[in-house]
Amino acid sequence: MYSKCGDIANAVQIFEASPRRDLFTWTSIICGLAMHGHGKKALCYFSEMNESQVSPDEVTMVGVLSSCAHAGLIEQGRRYFQSMEKVFGLVPKIEHYGCVVDLLGRMGCLKEAYDLIMGMPMEANDIIWGSFLSACRVHNNVELGEVAARRLLELDPRDPWG
């Protein structure tokens, strides 16, 4: 609760004082830190979580991938995304793909982000295309930006702003 409200110091203090750490407490601290721009610290806790033999779930992995995106940790983000199925037996969902598209887009890897979107086992939604369009704008890639804009219009032709 403290981390959701932005009180990271108290959230960490309560977590550290907690005698029993389960999936819920680990995920709460990881996602709370990720949400408030403390990506590297969140990933440190994820490492500790793994060392303590607690397996992540889909929510934990959203926090981990989001941490990588906000901290600009592209190689770690790629590794964690690949480890979802191979190591943890978790099938990536659209939220996980969205985090990786965001990560790649922030880092200017637009072709890789586009290829990921096109290779997704599900249809990309407006959030993913909007994130990709924003990255195209930031990195001045008009060609891929036009593709993203067209896809957004296809998803909701009544919303000219995506």
C-alpha cells in the first residue's frame, strides 16, 4: 500500500522488517519500486526473490520488465522476457509484450520492437501500437510511425488521436 501511494521509503522499511516473504510481498515491493522509477532496486529484489526460492508469477514479471524499461536495461529486459517460459514456465501475455515494446522503443530499437509486435501470438492492442508510435515520434522514424498510426486507426477508426 505504501509503494502504491509513492511512499517508497516506508514500503521498503516494512518489507525489510517482514519476517515472512511470500510471492505477494515480493511482487508488491518489485512492482511498487518499478512504478516509481526505482528499476535497478526492483531488479535487486527480484534477484533476492529468486535466491529465496520464490517463483515469480505474471504480475511479478510485469514489474520486472517495466523496471528494465524505465531503467533502460535492454539486455536484462531481453533476458528476463526470454526466461519467462524457459526458466519460470510462464507464457508471456500482452502486458509482457507491451513492456518489452516499451523498452525497445525507449532505447531506439524500433525495428526490433516492430518485429516483436508482428511476431506476437496475439493481436497487438491500441496500448502497444500507441507506445510504439510514441517511440517512433521520439526517434524520428516517420516510416514506422505511419505504420503504427495506420494500425491505431484500424483498431478504432472513430478515435483520430489513437
